[in-house]
Amino acid sequence: MDREGKPVEDWATDYDLFDPEYVEDPKPVWKDLRERCPVAHTTRWGGSWMATRYEDVQQMVRMVPELSSRSVTVIPPSPELREELIAEAKEYGSENPPITSDPPLHKPYKQLILPFFTPKATEGYRQFTEDLCHQLIDRIIDKGECDAAADYAQQIPPRVIATILGIDPARGDDFTEWTQGVLEFGQTQPELRSKYRRIIREFFTELVAQRKKDPGDDVISTLLASEVEGEPVNEHTVVGICNLLLVAGIDTTWSSIGAALWHFAGHAEDRRRLASEPALFPTAIEEMLRFYGPVMMARKVLEPVEFGDASMCPGDKLLLNFPAANHDPEVFDRADEVVLDREQNRHVAFGIGIHRCAGSNLARMEMDVALRIWFERIPEFELSDPDAVSWAGGQVRGPRSIPVRFPT
Ligand code: HEM
């Protein structure tokens, strides 16, 4: 890890996920790599390979067991956390199933959680989400300005997922802090990742113990009463699943809502068009997901893999750059343009294959509600200070501050 902070000379052999210009606009780098070196390599941040073409990513998600999901974070854990994870995995199995599981155990774990996120189950939280969005807008509408990321986008997903998990939505700010601790700041500061992982696990360990004593009809009680391969799911694993469900839907969804608001604040023509043609919301949301897909995932190489010019060895990390794949001109016409009424849009923002996002119905519902209500109540808005916009990058890319102004 000795090159962090040094300028990149060649993105094909030395990419830097945290390079500020790349975080702000990765499209030129993706284009260069797709054309010149579709599976790039770096020794930065623990070292990894990175695939940027749509077809390659499609193939790689199917390369199981050579490419394993046992480690899906784009930056490896610190040596201490790694030891802890290995010891826990030996005793209890996969850390956060299903995302860290491989076949054959992946499927039964995924089946445990899918019923909580069907379109019907998700619609059950639409009213809550609508009320929440109205309350958030009530707080800002008379001011004529706000931070569309911090005051709005960021506030929604933690409260919705808390409600689904049967935990107190009023603690939304804690859940945001924990998620950022693990997934955002924890990427480059390993001590934060360990600290917040511990906080989340302790929180759910306590809740699991309570629900065990006093079961209800909530997600945790349902998981505690479930079996996988004829065995009750152990409490350590229930804590791991809850941890996953809490963090997987927070900065991902808020990044998508935020990126969309940032786009419309800076592109008046698209904003006016969506405000005057609400029938475009479904295709516009898919286009926002394609264009600003926030999530990149990793795989751990378990067996030697030759892929094009890349020779991957056991122990290597491979990044599946779903956001880059979504800009592949081989698959998408006018790939680097936002087309609000794009009809064919087979984007991979939610991943593909067996690990495809379990929360995609929920994420789409939250985006739909958040954007419709914003547009209903604040149809005219623009960036008030474009230089103050800031983005987070790495595993999840999205705007963290979007100062906007609007007529009162
Ligand atoms: C716009 C928002 C979201 C995006 C872009 C997104 C993206 C992704 C991606 C790319 C994967 C694939 C992982 C892989 O291949 O290794 C994934 C998996 C997953 N996501 Fe999401 N996600 C979003 C929201 C949510 C929400 C709201 C939840 C709800 C809790 C959620 C829960 C999960 C779970 C449980 C998995 C693991 C599925 C499996 O391993 O089979 N996600 N997500």
C-alpha cells in the first residue's frame, strides 16, 4: 500500500479508486480501460484486478467456484480484522450471508431473505416512505435552499430499512454513521471499519437475544425460527444477515437518489422535461440507475484464472465494475448520455447472476417515492454552489453534499 496519494501514471497498471478526479467523474477512465485494457490491475489499496466491460462482467459473475464471494469488499480488511473473520468463518460459516456465500449455501440463505423484499412486501412500506419524504421537505421548503444529499437523500433509506427490520427508525442517523463507518470511511481507515463492524454486531446481538426471549412477527424473529439444510440458523449468522440488510440498502440507495437529484439540479433541460412529463419516471429512474450506478463488488480468486491478458492467481482480488459496464457502448447506444426515455436498458446496477441485489424492488420504490415527491413539491431547483458538491467513491460512489436552491 505504498502508492496511495501518488498521481496515477497509467490507469491500466496503476488505477486508484480514490483518485479525486476519478471519484468525481470516472467515465473517461472507464472508456480508456474498456478500449485499451479491459481487465486492469493495480497494486494500490491491497492490490486488485478490475473488469470494466459489460460482457466480461457478465461472464465473471458466473465463474464460480474460481471467483468466490467470500470477500466482496473492494479494499481488503486489515490483517487483524482478516484474522478475526477467518476465525469466525471457521466456527460459524459465511460472515454476512447470502452476499458472502458461495453455492451451494448461497441459495438457501437468499431464499430466507427474499420474501421480505418482494414487490408486494416492498409496496407495504410506500406510505411510510411517502410520509417521511413529505416531512423532510416540510423542514426545508420555506428556506429556499438545502443540501439535497444530507437533508434529503441520506435521510430516507436508513429509516425505511429500520422499519422493515423492526428497529427504531428514529435512530436513522446512527445507522447512517455506522454504514459510513464500515463502507465509506472504513475503506481507507481500517480501524473505523473494525470499530463500526463491532458496533453493528453488538447492536444486533442484543436484539437477537431479546427476540429470542420474546419473539414477534418481525424479520429477526422470522430469521431465528428459520432453518437452512435442516438446521436452525445460528444466532451469529442471524446477526450477520441483519448486518447485511442494514448496511446494504443505506448508502447504496441514498447514493442513487442523491445522484439523480444532482443530475437534475445541474441539467435544467432534463429537470424541466421530467417535471412536465411525470410518465417518464419509470424510464428516468432506470436511466439514473444505469448512468450513476453506485455499487462495485469484489470477488476473491480461488483458482488460477486466465481472462484475456489477465493472469489471476489464488488470493487475488477482482473488482466487478458494474458502473463501468453500464457505460459500455457495445451494449448501450449513446452510452455516455442520459436518455430519460431510454427503452432498452439492461443495466447491471443491481449486479447479475446469483448475487443479484435482493433489495432492488425496495431501492426502486424508495427512488420512485423520493424523486416524485421532490419533483411534486420542488419542481424548480438548481445547484447553488457547484464547487461545494462532494462525492464518495470506492465500493459505493455517490454525492455526499449537493447544495441546491429553489424558489420559495
Ligand atoms: C440503488 C440501490 C442499490 C444498489 C445499486 C444495489 C446494488 C447491489 C449489487 C450490485 C449487488 C450484487 C452483489 C454481488 O454481485 O456481489 C447487491 C446485492 C445485494 N443487495 Fe443491493 N443494492 C441496492 C439497494 C439494496 C437495498 C435497499 C437492499 C435491502 C436490504 C439491498 C440488499 C442486497 C442484498 C441482501 C444483496 C446480496 C444478494 C446476494 O448475495 O444474493 N440492496 N446489491
